[in-house]
Amino acid sequence: MSQQQQLLLKEKLTISQILGAYGKQFTQITERYSDARNGRCAIGVIMSYYDWNGKDDTQASGKLLGALIALRHAGIDKHLLIDLNDSGFTFDEIADYLERNNKIGFELIESNSEDSIHYYLWE
């Protein structure tokens, strides 16, 4: 499978699927997106899913903006996600909560020709 095909498959995951599956490779932390090592909060996992390295560098602000836009388009309040993470819910518990309470998913498609990101809602 080509790298582009793998990327397209990767992009069809919902926020809850990202947290449930991709979050397993990180240690869950609170009050920060990353500990610059292997620790991530829920939003940090989403940022890392879209290729953030977990370090406070020039990529961080763009990946944060992308994650926040994805949350908004998925109908997920960022403050709720932060509160769930920081109050002790695991990534799996957050994912389950989102699945039960949010029926909208999103799909991310990158346009290389325009260097922009477009978000599409799907049900």
C-alpha cells in the first residue's frame, strides 16, 4: 500500500477512534498537550495523530489549530475534552463518552496543490 493510500485510510478515523486507538502509544498526562517525551493529553494525542512530534516548536501552533478545527467540525467542545482528560478519564473512557454523545464524525483531506486543509462532515 502506498504512503498516500495509508494516509487516506488514516484520515477517516473519528476523534473517538483516534483517542481509543492512537492514544494507546502515549502516557496520558494532564494540564499540558505534551511533556516533550511520550506523554500527551487528549488534545495532544489528536495533534500527534496529525504528525506533531510533541515538542514546543514551530509545528505546535499549526497542529493545535488543526486539532481545534477538527474538534469544532466534529461537534466536540474543546473545553469538555480538556475537562474529561484532566479529571481522570482515560483515553478509552473519553472515546466511549464521545461515541455515546456525538454522532458526527469528520474526515480530513489535505490538498497539496493549495497547501491547505479542508474538513468535511459525514455521518
